[in-house]
Amino acid sequence: MHVLVTGGTGLIGSAVVAELLGNGHTVLALARSDASAQAVKAAGAEPLRGALADLDTLRAGAARADGVIHLAFHHDFSSADAVTRSVAEESAALTALGEALLGSDRPLVTCSGTPHVPGRASTEADPLMTEGPLGGRGRTVTSVLGLSTRGVRSSAVRLPRTVHHQGAGGFAGILTDIARRTGVSGYPGDGTQRWPAVHALDAAALFRLALERAEAGTAWHAVADEGDQVRDIASVIGRRLNLPVESVPPEAFGPLGQIFAADQPSSSAHTRQALGWEPKHPGLLEDLENIQP
């Protein structure tokens, strides 16, 4: 397939582009800057100059493609208003991409987070969260899956709280950045809450499988580690950075504090069985050993 990828130069996107190219696909990747365009070319893909807000560019790119993988998101968690703006931008982009694929039976693979289900690990059958700081993303992805009734082979890969590579990425990466800035490797509450995780290279393989095989209207879980305790994550970060490890109030994490404090394990049993996906790369706690002091 000739695949349009948004977010193709990010941590996950660059892995997805490499995975697609390594398995016989060609890639048209959205690039919002000269540097991004050069990175896309260096990876062996074709750049499509434009930003996520350039809806006409997205429509034109989708029209040229046999399928679309959407990964781009403006990760600005500095305030509730910033999160709202990022969610609205992504919603408009996905709407444009979906409209361009109506009636074509071409695949549109988008992403979301794994849902939070109190008391147990979430599964692929659980609905997405539609409330809270990132609830708008859940509503948008649900709408995208609804395009399955309008001639789009839409699917969603649900990503865990940390998608990591070489010690960077996801919520664990945010904890690392906060630790560097504050001088304390902090965790909310007693730290026994669990976050699921996956290596970026394993996530990339699942995006490819969803593009190639997923039935319309389906959701999949890119979960390798069902749930690492946040205290254990903070402990590795503290040791690598030579910083104290302490419990801090959830408010210290800004608009993500409520999410950080929740126990959120997740399962990928159905995904592994149905798509034959099997994670092969290091788990989160092992990968965090790559953090440089």
C-alpha cells in the first residue's frame, strides 16, 4: 500500500514509517517543517508539506493514499486550555481524513489511549473515556470507528500510558522531565497505581497489522506491560538521575494529575490472539535504564 502517515517523525511515527517501509509499503508522511521533511526523506519516505491544521492538505494526501495511519497530536499539557486546543485540532484533522476516505473501503487507523476501568485491567471491548481532560479524543475516535458503516475500514490502536524507546516517551517520559526540572523523582499518592506500557517498535508492528488486517470498526490494544507500578517507574528514574524518590501531590503534575493518580492496567489478550501480535522488545522498567543522568 501507499500509506499516508501523520506524525511520522515522532517517537511512534518514525517507528511506524520504518515498519511500513520494511514490510513492502510506501509512505507519504506529513511534514510541517523543513527539518521534518528532511527526516522523512532520510527515512526513505515522501514528505507531504503541511501541518495537522492544514485540512485541505490532509484531504489531498488521503486522496493519494491506499490507506492512512494517524498519529499526530500536539502534546501540550501545560494547561487545560492547551489540552482542549490540541484535542480540537486533532478532531478536525480526523474528520477531514475520514471524509476523504468515505465509500472507498480504504483503511484509516487512528490512535487513542487505553480506557480506565476501575478495579480491573481494561480490554478491547471496553469503551473509551469521553470525560476528563482528554475525553474529547475518545469521542473523536468513537466517531472515526463509526465510519465503518460509511465505507471506511476504520480501526483504532489504543496506546498505553507510556510508549517508550531508549528510556524516553509517554507518561514515564513526562515524569523524567518533571524530575529533571524539580530535582525530585515524584509519584502521586502511594505509587501503587499501575500504568500499562509498550515499546515503540512493538507498537509500530501493531499499527501495520491493523492497517493490513483489521476489520472495520475494531479497536486494538498495544499493551506489552499490563501495569507497572508508578512508584517502581519513579524509582528507576530517580536512580538514573541520582535524585530522591518521593510521593508528591497530584496537583504537581498539572492537568494530568488526576490521570497520573489513577490505577489503569490494561490487557492485550484479544489483540494478540486475533492479529497475532507479540511484543518482542524490552519492557518499560528495563528500557528506563537507558535514561542518561
